[in-house]
Amino acid sequence: MKIVILGAGQVGRTAAYHLSREEANEVTVVDTNEDLLRDLQDRLDIRTVAGNASYPSVLEAAGASDTDVLIALTSSDEVNMMACEVAYTLYRTPTKIARIRSAEYTSHPSLFSDEALSVDVWISPEQLVTEYVERLIQYPGALQVLDFAGERVRLVGLRALEGGLLVGKTISTLREHLPKSESRIVAIYRKGRNIHPEGSTVVENGDEVFFLAARDDIRRVMSEMRKGDAPVKRVVIAGGGNIGFRLARALEKHNQVKLIERDPKRARRISELLENTIVLNGDAADEDLLVEENIDSADVFAGLTNSEEANILSAMLAKRLGANKVMALINKPSYAELMESGSIDVAISPQTITIGSLLAHVRRGDVVRVHSLRRGAAEAIEAIVHGDERNSRVVGRRVEEIRLPDGATLGAVVRGEQVIMAHHDTVIQTDDHVILFLADRRHVEQVERLFTTPP
Amino acid sequence: MRSLLSVLNVIGSLLVMFSAAYLIPIASAVLNRDGTLAAFCAAAATSLGLGIALYVITLRFRQELKPRDGYLLVTLGWTLIAAVASIPLLLVLPQLSITAGYFEAMSDLSTTGATVLTGLDHLPPTINLWRATLCWVGGMGIIILAVAILPLLGVGGMQIYKAETPGPVKDSKLKPRIMQTARLLWLVYGGLTGVCVVALMAAGMGFFDALFHAFATVSLGGISTHDANIGYYHSTAIEFVLIVFMLIAAMNFATHYLALRRGSLRIYVRDPEVQWLLIAVAASTVMLTFYLANQGVYPDLETAFRYASFNVVSMATDCGFVSTDFGLWPLFAPMWMLLLSCLCANTGSTGGGIKMFRTMVLIKQASRELFVLIHPQAETPLRISGATIPNRIVFSVLAFLFLYLLSIVVLTLAMLLSGMDFISAVTAVVVCINNTHPGLGVVGPGATFQSLSMLQTWICTAAMLIGRLEVFSVLVLFTPAFWRK
């Protein structure tokens, strides 16, 4: 697939990295900063073009005339929209994805309809991150919560702890414990290594477990893995930027939210917009302020400022002062790895969250959703099955008959409104939404091939 | 050490790939029945066996190549492949010493074309074809061929491509993927070779000679099946065809690809390197035609033009075909041609030397300095056909020039120390580092490199490798920082 990425910022670079790792993709990155591009080209097998991303001459040089996917990720919403417009008008580029940050635009869906702007898909990393953090707060104890099939099914990652009923027992006992709930453990990571889960696999203390379950069953399954975490009531957010503000607004109805913002003007502004949140003007790393605001009784502390170092340090401080669960927004993958091994509970990586929504559009086969996991090493994919028994490799077959690559697990099938956890004898039908877990994303092409039907 | 082992792993697969090149001489040996079949089969088996052994032994150490590993891979790869390529020469020609065999293989691979062999006309045809095959494979680059065929080089591929491709500006790719870029370059190269074969046959050569000389022309190797080189044919038609193809091969292959894709010759007009190359060659031809006629070397302007044009183009493009012994011309003429051989070949072509782009940068940088003397406050961007060249590249070109001249000086001094006369020493080193031949004196057009002592032969071999890999890739291995952890 020929892909042009506009903008070599954090998200653009991560997208280029992930997309160029797949052999079938040809990636070109456009940016105005030549030094950035040279550095990027030295490390990745991509082509780079320097120039203003929305200019036809620059798009032409980047090969827009025969590009399959255009991904506009520059820091300006207007440039992104213009670039999509130019690409569509001059080159009829089939798929155009733009990052749109401002809610002024995104709150008017008709702007992105067929007869208006030529943006096929818009993504807002801030919004994706907000939703992600919101789900984490909804399920205390979870490391990751990801939606599939219109929120009917969720993939939850958590750390199994002593005290959970299933810990120390085989996976097959899960059915005896919870006869009514449908769920499926799709992957277990023990000390960072992937273990393919079978019925006889024993869940151990400290394992990182990924399971799929229908939305309503999640809490029950989670309590099997670790002692009941109390529902979150008190949330402290550091940073009143886009993400912090949106999160506060989403949570303030059901939770007691405190938001710490350093800039007095910004603090004043968001205090006017938020109803029930207590907005505090101050430094999130100020020990006195945190103690004064009863950080020791906080259920969740989330460091969401622009500076990842500040997020890490304030989260560590909050943890030491007694906050129950602390999260930090971390851009650098290496930092995230360092931190999750102990000092803080959850490292939120905006790029990993965003990249999934881009990957779904470059996959062959009818892939509707991709979530990147474990810093891009693993992937969870939702694909729609097409065709019939003659031309499809999956339709009419039992799960055990489908030739999945190593480390891949077919976890769940969504048929209309019905959620079916896949067993070895589940038969796949056409139009099913199939949810797969891939422990090694290098096998993704084999999976794509399974779900493409010859025309 | 670890990175050395992982590089050896890649070189293992490189050798396996290279053993496929023996299919050409093996086919020829079967067809011509010249008694070389056993030697070539043995050489192919050695290359294959050595490659597999290297690959298997170092398999444990396999890892993604780091950027700096690229230089090691390219230099080590070329050194080893030249060694393997010399095996059939040594087997078939027992009178050849190992030094001479290695020189011959490196000379062909680096498209220098200098030879230690005499009686080329009476060599088994397969041996001659093998020399031309080496030229052809080395012309576009062994590593680039590997990148085009094998996905093994991964992300490091760009670094390796940079380490082997001639020219200062290597960041531009024809296609986003290095593998496709390499494939396109080889496709253009292969296609051009095919056209050249047809053109040479139309000009009156037999198929075998046409194939041989097409390999030697498109790669700018300049070797021939005859001791008298192109002078053997006494054919203006052949000389004309060769002039055209030598000029084409001295242009950037990326430019050829773009021109083909757009179906337009305007691309060439817009390429400043092409303009300068053609102007330099045309002006020099006219000048030397009048000079040679004036000096009484040739009786009339027409004859003078015929010899001047062919030999000027051949030397300027770093090819090295000769149609007459220009060593007998007044010294000014061959020295001028030697100067052209340093400057003229384009970036991304199969020619050697400083490259026209660097020449242009050097000239413009020099005039920029002069301009600033007069207008100390002036902003003086260095522009080549409208595009500003960043200072980073200018510095790199200046450093290249220094190292290039330093290499020539040091190697020439070594030649003098070994007892060679000045003219022969300096021209031998210059032609070897520019990957062309012949020089003057004992290495002149009427002679070969056979008379050189063992030490002198090795010095020339080193010069060819340094020149082919554009100085940096080789010399970086001799810096302590490269080996420091």
C-alpha cells in the first residue's frame, strides 16, 4: 500500500515507524523541517520530502498521484484539511485521514460528510486518549481496556494478583467459577514473555493477562484475577490542557474530580467551563498542595501535562504520598517501559493509542479496528468476514480448522447483536465480526490473507 | 566484535548470491568448449560453500545492522568478493600470481579495467566473459544488487546503499522502499545493456564481442577482448556507438529512470550535471582536435576529430577504451584527459572520480569565497540550478576532496618509494582511484600493469577499492572511533 504521511511530529513519526515495518507498505513522509526528515530517513526505510504539506507541488513530489492512503498529521487542523482537499481534487486519493484537534470542527459532523470536506476519516488523538483514560478509570485494576464491535466486546489487560480466585488455577476452571459469563483469555505475559494460553495453563501471581469479554461481564471476570478493586470515586488530574480538561468534563458527573493547572489564566478559563470539578491553580509536583488536597485518599492520580518528565515525577510523588493508582502520559516508549516496571501503575502512550486507529485503514481485508498493544509488539484486530464457503478461507469452518499463525488467538465472534466467545468448534459465518489477538504483529500479513476474499 | 560477526553473516548470504554470477561463464564454457568448465564449477562451488559456511557459523550473531555496520559490510564485502572472483582466473591461468589474480578481479569489479594479462585475443573466451561479467556486476554495485534481490538488509539498507553509491547527495530515493529503488536502478542498467548489445551488433560486432563490450561499456569498465582494445576494429560505427553509450552510462541512472517514466528528454536538460558533462566533453574534443592537428599528430582535422572524440569521451567518463596509443600524443593531451577523468562522471553513474556534482560545488564554493572578499557582508547561498546546497554538503565535499587528494599523494609517494618513475607513478594512482585506465609511461595505453612489482600492484589494488567506494567508506574503518564501543 502506498502511504503518504504529512507531518513528522510525535504521531507522524510513530505512524511512519509502524507502517514502514510492514513489508507491503511504501511510506513517504512530508515535513517542513529537513533535519528531522534526514534523521528519520536514516532510521527508517522511507522516502522523505521537504515542504509545505498542502502545496500541490510538494504532494506531487511525495507521489500523491498514485497514493492509496493520505494521512495528514501536521500540527495545524487547517493544513490537514486543505491537504486532503488538494489530494482529492487533484489526485483522487482514495483514503484521506486527517488529524483534527479542535472541537470547533469535530462537533459538526456534517463538515466531514461526502459533499463537504474531502476528509474520509478524522482522528483526534486528544479525544482518543481521553476516552482511553476514562475507560481505565471505569475499570480500576485494568492496565488497558479496548473496545471492539461498537463497544459490545472489550479487551482488558490486567495484572493477576494473589487473592484472585483464578490465580494459581488452570484457565479451564474459569468456566466453573463463572458459568453465566462468557469470556476468553487470549494472551498471558509472564515476566514479559508471551505464553499461549490453553485450558491447562495455570494463571500465576504477577501475570499480565489479556481477556475478551462482553461489556457487562468485565467486572466479574476481572474479580477472578485480582481482589475486588473498589470503584473509583476520587480522581486527581494534573494538567488542564486538552486531555486533562476533556477527561475532567467526562468524569465530573459521577466522580469527585480535582484538576491541578499551573497557568492561572488557563485555570480560570477551565474553571468557568467545568461544573463540578475543583480547579486548583498550582504545581502538580508541589508536595504541600497534594497533601493539602488529600492525595492520600485519592483513588486515581493522572499526570496529563505536556511534559512527560513532569507527569512521571508528579505521579511518583502522588504514589508515595498515598494515592491508590497513578497514571502518567508518556510519549517516549523507553520511558514507558522503565516506568511500568514499578514506579507507576499505568503508562499512557498517546502514539500507541492513536496508531491503532490509523492501522485499521491500511490493512487489507475488511478490518474495522486495530489496537496496538505492548508498544506495538502485539495487535488486536477486528475483521469482518466476507464471501462464502467456496472463496473464503474462514466461512463455514470451525475455529480449529482455521490456519492461524503462531501466537494468534481467535477470541470472539460478534454476530449481529450476539457476542460469542470462540471455542474450538465455533463455526464462522459470513458477516461475522471476528476479534483476534496477535502476540507477534509480524504475522499480521498472514491474518490479512485469511480475511481477504478473491474478487 | 559482535557487529563484525553479524556483518559476516550478511556477507555469507552475499557470497551465496554472488555464486549465481558464475552461471554466465559456466553457460559460456559449455557452449564454447574452451576447457574452463571445471575451473568455473570449482569456483562457483567454493563461493557457494564459503558463503553457506560463513552464514551458518555466524547465524547465532545475526542482528539488525546498525548504520555504521554498513561501511564495514561494503568494504569487507568488496574485498572478499574480489578474492572469490579471482579463483577461476588463477585456476585457468597458472602463470598468474595471487597478487596479479586479485588485482585483475578487483580491477574488473571496480570497473577500472586495468589488466595484467597480455594476449587477450588468445585467452579462452569464457575467461574474457568472466572479466566482463565482473565489470557489469561491479558497475551498478554488488551491494545494491543484493539490496534489490534480498530483503536481508532491512532498515540498514539505506546506509549500505549510501556507502556504495557514488555521489554526495544520496538522500533522494526514486521509490519509498530502498529495495524498489535498487530494483529500478538495476532494471534501467540491465535494459541499457541490452540496447547496447543490439547497437553494437548493428555496428558490425559478433554476438559474443557485442555482449562482452556492452558489459564493459555500460559499467564503464573499458576492457576489451583484444590487446589493441577498440583500435582492433578500425570501425567508426563501433566507435560512435560506444561514445553514445559511454556518455549515457556516465549520467545518473536515476535521471534515466525519470526520463523513461515521463517519456521526456527535458529531464536531461534540467539535470545540471548532464549539461556540464556534455559541455566539458564537447569543448575538450574541439580543443584537442585542433591541438593534435596543429601539432601534426594527425594529417587532417577529420582524423584528429575521430581519435580525439573517442579517447576524450572514454577518459572523461572513466571508461578506459582506447582506439589509439594516446601515450604517444604530446603530453598536454593525455594530461588534460586525465584531468577530465577526475571531474566528469555524474553522481549515481557507473563512473568514478570526484564526480561532476562535487566539481560544481567546489567551483561555486571557490567563487563564493572570492565574492565574499569583495562584499564581506553579502549573503551568498551556494546554488546549483536554483536549489540551494546546504553548507553541510559543501563541507562534506571539501573533506572528500582533501581525502581524495591525500590518498593520491600518499599512494604516489609509496609508488615512488618502490622505485617507479614519476609520470608512471602519479598516472597509475590517479587512473586507479578514478577507476579508469590507462595511465602513461609504463602503464600507458600501449602497455599493461604487468610490469609492476608485487608491492606496486597491491598499491594500485588499494587505490581502486578506495576510489570505487569513494574514500569515506574505506577510510572510516581506519578511524579508532569506528571500533570504539
